[in-house]
Amino acid sequence: MKILSFILLIALAGCVPKPFVFKPENDLVPSRWETRARQAQEGNSTFWIESFGDDALKQATLAAWRNNPDLLATAERVLASGEEAVIAGASLFPAARADVSGTRSKRNLIGFNFPGGETSFTTKSFSSGINLSWELDFWGRIRDLRRSARKRFEGSQADYEAARLSLAGQVAKAWFALAESSAQLGILRKTTETYSKNQAYVSDRFDRGLQPSRLEKDLATSILANARANLAKGRRSHEANLRVLSLLLGEYPSTGRDRNESRPLPLLSLPPRPPTPVETLARRPDLRAARMNMEASGLDLKASGKSLLPSFSILGGPGSRAGEFNDLLDQRFRTWEVAGSVSQPIFQGGRLMARTRRAKAIQKGAVENYKSAILKAFAEVENTLSAENHLAEEEQSLELAVQASTSAAQISWERYQRGVENIFNALENQRRSFEAESRLLSVKKERIHNRINLYLALGLDALPEKQ
């Protein structure tokens, strides 16, 4: 009979499902990046926030890490996840509970004819003790749950690191968007001033009955009005950028303090040599979080299968029982009790098997989520590396366009003043010149944002952990 029971236990243990082990290095991770971008000879030797050479940006990032409510909420969730791991691990140890109880009861002796006797009596009973309970983790189910909770805690830590890195990227992007909108305001002011001078020149000649026609005067007035409208729109956009940055820093969304008014967009050097795909897989905190979740779901699957096996428990502990409360501490009234139990689920209406199937589906889903996260991460790297090449070429071409269009606008206006060119060409050339300047600024900002996205996609550190 003992041999039969042992064989049955081994057979049941063999029914515990095995989680699928996924190793991305074998399937999804190439040896190198497909896109080749111009890059510096050395790798990333510094933190990328510091690579922009702006100490004010560094201080803003640190302020966001200290004060941003969303990041602080994520930090609290990490603490809660850590406590979940403690709770899961506590079941490995015996649980003890101290109890003290007392009862007082009265019974009537109606129906018993005792001469001169009492018709009722009162009894008292007091007990105290330490009740111990301990489920023996014979199959390792509780250990699996504890390891799963620890994996999820590590995953929540990685989520916090990812949120921290993402916030640094958002602050940097908002910072340079503010610098770009400030520079765009400068172009809009210069545009408005130029068109105002044009309108004054044309109106003066028209009022004196010289060459300009009514059409030319109305055209100059219309272009000036549009320039003023664009300037108002630019101010609105600039104030919105100020509010975005304030919110990221955990402050009231105010425009009262312009943080970046006089700061030009930085000149970018070549990007650092990027880490390999395998290195990126280890560096990116969001990928680490996805991997921890996958591993935790595998442990949950193992634990769910082990819930089908018998469980072994020990109960009992020392105590006292007496008729008077003061006697509870007397050695003569001491008691103790030890009990053991074995529990084997037989019929649960399919509940346990359904839980196992659910855990298996969750584990498979976690594997696919991890695969998806890897592919999306690598797509981000390839896209930003590719954009690095195209944006650098676009910026270089626009710099030539700004030089040429500025010269053309000046020559065209001078020719109009001499009467050898019509006002339509002169104003159109001015518009193209200002548009080229504006596009160049936008591309410079877009290139900086792409560089930030590259740093984020590679999982590079923004700043040292301790400041």
C-alpha cells in the first residue's frame, strides 16, 4: 500500500505542466543593426542628458524626477509590489497566533427535584494558547509563488526605470521644443517687421501717387495682416510648450517664467556608436520588465499545476485551560496539542484544472508580449538610426536653401524698388526666405528629438542614479 501511494504521488507530480522557455537570442536578436548611420568612433562614454552641454536641462530633469506625480505614483507601486513579494514568501514559514478566551454559562436544573438544592448553577472556563499552523511546501508550490512575486517586483522596478528614462526624454523634448518655438517667434517677429516696412513703403508711394497700384497696396497690407496672425499663433504655441514643461516638472502649468527664451538649439555631433542588439536587450528597462513578467507567469503556471497535488499541514501548539483566569499561568493547567493533516483535492467542479489552463494561457500570452516588445524596440532603433541619416541630409540642404533664399529675397526687393521687378515676385521671394528659416529650425528640433529617441531606444542612461 505504501509503495502504491508513493507511485501515485510520483505520477501526480509528473502531471505538473512545464512552462515554455523562450530565449530571444535564438530567434529574434540579430548580431548587428541593419541600418548603418554615421557615428562617432567611441561608444556612449557619458550620460545623454549631459551630452547636450546644458546644465539647466540637467537640473530640470532632476527636478522632474523629484516632483513629477506620475513618476512618484510609479515609485509607490514598486513599493507595493515589494510588499506583495514579502507576503508571498511569508507562507513558507509557520504562522503563530496567540489566543485568550473565556466563557461564563448558566444552566437551570428544572425537572430535577433536589431537596434544598439549587435550581441552577454557573460555570466558568478560560483558555489561552499559541496556535501554530504550517503548510509544508513539499512540492515547492509556495516557493514558486514567492519567486513569481519576486520576479514581478523586479519587473515593477524595471517599469519604474523605464518611466524614469521616458520622463527624462519627455523633459528634454519639451525643453528643445520650447527653444525651437522661441526661435520661431524670432523669425515671426522679423517677418512681421519686414512686411510692416514693406507695407509702409508701398502705402507711402501709393499715397504720393507714385508707381504702386491699389492692388499692390492691398497685397502688402494683406501679407502684413497674415504675418501678425502667424505671430499670435506662434505666441500661443510657445505658451503651450511652457505649460507642457511645467507639468512635466510637477509644477502648476504657468507661463509666468520662460525657462528657455534665450537658449539656442544645440549643434549635434555624430551620435555615439550604439550598443549591439544583444546589449540593447539587456539595457532597456521595459524589455527587462517584459521578461520578468514572462518568467513570473511561468512560475505561476508551475504553482497552479502543483495545487492539484496533496498538501501537508501541521497544526497545534502549547496552551492552558482552567476554570479561573488567574490559573492560566499555573503549570498544572498547561496543555498542548499537535495535529497533522493531508489534503488531496478530489472534486472541485473543474476549478483547479481551469486555473491551470488559465495560467498556461497567461504564460503563453506573456511570451508573445515579450516577443512583441523586442520587435517594437528593435524597430525603434532601426527607425531612429535611419532618420538620423535623412535628417542630417535634410538639415544640410535647408542651410543652403536659407542662404540662397535670403540673398534672393534681398535682391528681389531691391529690384522692385528700382522698378525692374513686380511686387509679387519680391514678396514671394521674401516668403520663401522666411519659410526656409522656419523649416530649418523645425528640422533642427526634429533631429534633436530623433537623437533623444535613439538614446531611449537603445536604453542609454540619461543621468547618474545618484545626484
